[in-house]
Amino acid sequence: GDHRDLHSFPTRRSSDLTRKTLREYKERHEKHVRHMTGLSPEFRTSVLVFTANIADQSVFVPFDQVLEAVSPRYPFSKPGKIIDLTSIRIDDAASVATARETVRRALAQLYDTGSEVQTVKHLSVFALAPIPLLVALGEQLSNKIPTDLFQRHRDNENWTWRRAQKPVEYEFKKLRSGAQGEEAALILSLSGTIRLGDLPKEVDSRCAVYGLTLKGQTPNPAFLKARKDLENFRLAYQMALSTIMRERGTIRSLHLFPAVPAPIAILCGRELLPKVHPELIIYDFDKQKAGFTFQLKVNNHEH
């Protein structure tokens, strides 16, 4: 009898252990299934991550931060669509044009018939890239698919929108009257201040200049905290465009000088109506040249 018991003892003990582990695993799995099935299809989102180097800083978007930011939605697939241009040096109009073409092809694929985005009908965008490219990305984003834009917050470097404190208000003003011509300029002093004296010589005294800035606070990189602040910008931008068009009569081109966070740069491109709004000529601050240089045109009617 002793002999048999000796053998069966460890066996029984290890099977108990396995049973306990299996039971825990099963409970965990059931909880996971309950969680996933509790998330109804209308809470799914398709994730787009777009990264390109900004002034030699490398950029990366951790997936756990994506998960937290889109909640209560959940990503349809991991890691989603990734457009990673961090291996390309983007430092002039030519490299911007190359990068823009890569983005255009990637988005054509993203919106293709039968694609994940077409199935899910919702897109969440996480983008860190030079401003001109973000505007170009915005121009390519479909208006037919509901789209949420996210921003990396500087204080704790995550992507989750804050609960709104007091919503940000924007102020639109004419900074210089200029002559009645086919061109005007719009300065966006939001994350930093751009002055009339900073504008390049192609925007001379004949060019009317308008400004959109923060109301009641100095432009600063951390002003954009809540979704509502982004929505308020969208409305202010639409109003700015229609006021400029109304005051200038037929305006063909609008020179844009943006000191803005990433999601606002995207909106600048996304909110343009091809048949209605002028083409935008986008400039970016070039530290080497210590001034604004031309980067690209969007909403160009010749194509």
C-alpha cells in the first residue's frame, strides 16, 4: 500500500495545481470574452499611426497609450495601420513632396473597398510629424468616415484627451489690410507667437494678413487639452476662412503660417472644401534659415 501511495501523492498534487491554473485561466478568458462581447460593434475603431521625424527627434507611439486614448472604443486590429517615415530626412520642399506621396498611397490603401476602415466606419488618428505633412495628411483624410484626432500631451506624454476645464476660445483679427488682390495670409499663433515681421518677403505689404490666436492666454504648446478645444478650433477656422473670402472677394491663394499642435494642423487640411476654399500655401519655420520657408500647397485646384 505504502509503495503505491508514494507514487500517487505527487501526481495528485500536480493535477490539483493544473486544475487550479486551468480554472483561473478559464475565468480570465470568460472575463475577457464578456468584455469583448460587451463592447458592441459601434465602439470599434480603426487605428492610424503616422510618424515622421520632427527636427531630428525620434517619435514613437506605444500601443497601450493608443488603447487608453480611444477608450471606450477599442481598436479593431493591433497595431492598426502604421505609416512610419522616421527613416526619411524631411527638411525641404522636395523631401516633403516625397513623404506626401507616400502618405497619399498609404491612405488610398487605407480607404480601399473592403478595407478595415470601410468595415469599421470609424478612424482614430495618432500623428507626430512636421506640420506641413500633417496638413497634407488632413487633406487626404476622408470626410465620409467619422474620424477622431488625438494629440500627445506634453506634461505626461500620453495621448488621452483631458476632461475639459474651461474650454479654449479663439480670437480672429485682421492684422494688416493690404491691397485687394488674389492672395491673403493667415497666421495661426496658437502653440507659439508669429509676428508680422516674421513673415517671408513673398508676403509683402500688399498682402492682407489675418490672425487666429488664443483668447485671454498667451500662445503656448500645452493649450490644447480637451476634444472640445479642438472642436472650437474647427469652428473658428471655418469662420476665419469664410470671413477672409467674404472680405477679399475672389481669393485664389491663402498663405498659411501655422504654430499649432498636430491635430490642429491635420484639421487645417481636412476642413478645406475643394470647390469652395482657396488653395493653401503652407510655410514652416526653418531654424537653419531662421525664418519661414515654403513647404507645399494643398487644395490645389489644378489637379
